[in-house]
Amino acid sequence: MTLSKTEAKQLLERLIFEETHPQDWVQDVWGLSPFLGDSAAKLLDAFEALIECCPEAQLDNLLQSLYKDRF
């Protein structure tokens, strides 16, 4: 069974940002360095755009691969 985009996004967020909400992560990075904060914000925008345009089956395959490599 393929994961929905919402489920895949939530799992990817947990893998990438762990316990931190993505927007909070951007703000934390921004607090350390405005230059890096700008890059973090752009990275989060790209992440969200990729989730939206990527088919659910590909997101599912990506997650399976990432979890297999991580655990």
C-alpha cells in the first residue's frame, strides 16, 4: 500500500527535522546566521514543492530506501 503525500511528508519531516517543526528549524537557523537562515528557508520551500509534485509511489519508494539505509 502506497503512503499518501500527507503521510510521506510527515515521515520525511520526522527523518529530517526530528522533533522540531520545520518552520521552527528555519527560525533556529536564522537566529544563528541570517545568511544560512535564508538558505534554510529556500531549502524548506524546495522540500515542500518536491512533496507536492512527486507522485505518491515515488515518495513511498524514497521513504522505504531511506528507512532501510537508516535502520
